[in-house]
Amino acid sequence: MSYDLSPLDAAVELTAQRDLDTLAAAMVRTVSTLQRGFRVCVYALQGDLGNLSAKVVACTDIERVGTYLTALENRPLLRRCIDRQAMVEERGDGVCKWVYPVIEQGQVSGLVSCESSTQAADACQMIEKLVAIYANQHSLLNHQQRDGLTGLFNRAALDSWLAKALAPSEIPGRRAIDASTLGCFAIFDIDHFKRINDSLGHLYGDEVLLILAELMRESFRFNDMLFRYGGEEFIAVLTDTDLDTAMAVLERFRARVASHHFPQINQVTLTIGVVEIEPRVLPSTLIDCADKALYYGKNHGRNQVNAYEWLNDGRVVHEASGGLQTIELF
């Protein structure tokens, strides 16, 4: 849908958004409406400076939404914008390209690119101001969706993601979610966490949570989603991943945590339950299935990974005499 929009109307629409995805879609919509014929794309940056990736979160070309650019060093215009933290432009073959940085707390967290066959030099300043409004609103929404201790996404962000990913209605400006990209949903629970708080105090308990969150960020991909569900429970959504692969990834992560040295604590272990995400399943059903796999592990020795689908197939971690043993998963 297209409609006439003034710069003030655009500012109102951007600041009215309460969701990061709808905010990005509104940014594309406002710029492309104010500047007819512009192709607009919003990117989110992920990773460290030496290994940056960009994800297309909104675009006038809907088919590009969800695309990952993993070799930014081979995209000089984007890279130059990140390095300079300022708008950069390129002209050639009858096409003008502009890339604007989305700056939050002094760091480039995203990019907005515009492309047109006309010069439209007078549009640059207006778009730059809209990008600044977008960055401010993005920062506010991002802060609201982060856990204050670990920096991972919080319960509210999880509820929002579940509603968008599993509901039949789609967000305006986004293509329908492909069921094959939903992946797997895993719940982690720190074993005997209450003992840590009771014996050493909450400061040590918080340190365990912080270290675990950092291990999660290091162990999972930039396109996986990581949440602190509450207390000592965490959630990982492994996108574009089948159940066998997810089990292998989660088993490696479980082993990494079990072998990690936590200050003042001999060992911290996790019990993990995972389920493959089916399209349009109720969020409560998805969480309940992962919980059942988690509590199976809690009741059969802890420090293990189990899949909901495998509970009735005999392919589960089991407790045997002589200590905890596992089957060969792969």
C-alpha cells in the first residue's frame, strides 16, 4: 500500500512502533514513500568487528528479507559506512547508492541503504534525520527487550518472537515465515542452582549466570536467538536447524559448560530439553514439549540433553549403574 507522507508523519509512524521488526518495516515504508522509486534496505549487524555479518530485516524487495551477508569485507560500501560511522555514497552506471549507519551508544548496530536512478541529493539530509529517529527508537525497544543482568533477550522478547513466528498472521512488509526455517527450541536449566545461591550467595549466582550467557553467545550462531527465560532458565532458538543437528550442537554446548571453570565452584552443569518447532503450534504447547524433555533429564541424572520427539523412541540419555552414561548420538 502506498500513501502520501510528510517528514513529520514519518517521524510519528516510526516512534509509534513497539516492535523491532515492525520498526524496520516502517523505516523502509516511510523512506520509499517520501522518495518515490527508492529501493530501501535495513540491515542488522551481528558479530565482532573482525567477523561482522549483516541480516536484511526489512526491504522494498521482500524476497531479500531474512538474507544474511556474511562477507562484509567484500562489500566495500557497507564496510566503509561502518568504519567511518557516517553516510557514504557511490554513483555509477546511472545508479546512486547511499548507506547510512544506525548508531546506538557510539556503535554501529545496523545500516540503512538507499538506491535510486535519480540524483535526489536533497533527500540525503532528510533520510539522515529519519535514520537518527529510527536509531533512537531502535535503541529504546532493544533495551526493553534485554535482560538487565545477562544482556540476552528477555521473557517479553521471547513472547513477542513466539507470537510472530507461530501465529498465522504475518507482519506487514515481511514475507511469510517458511516452516523449514523455524528450527528447534531448547530450554536450559542450571543444575542445583539454588545450592549455589544458598551456599555462596547471590553474587556468585549472578556470576554463574553472566558466564553462562557469555558461553552461549560464543557457542551459538549469530542468527540463533538467545533468551534468559527467568531465574536459572535460558532458551535458545536454533534457526534453520533440524533436530539431529540441534542435538549435536546442544550436546557440545552442554559438554563445554560442564568442563568450564567457574570461580569458587567446582563445576556447573546444565540439563537441556529440545523440541523441533512446528509451524503455528501454540507457544504454550511448544514450551511444554521442551519442558517435558528437560524434566525427563532432571529426573534421570541431570547434565544431559534430551529431545521431546525421542522420549518414546528409546533414544534418550539414561542413568545406569556406575554413573551417568549417554548413547552415541551421531
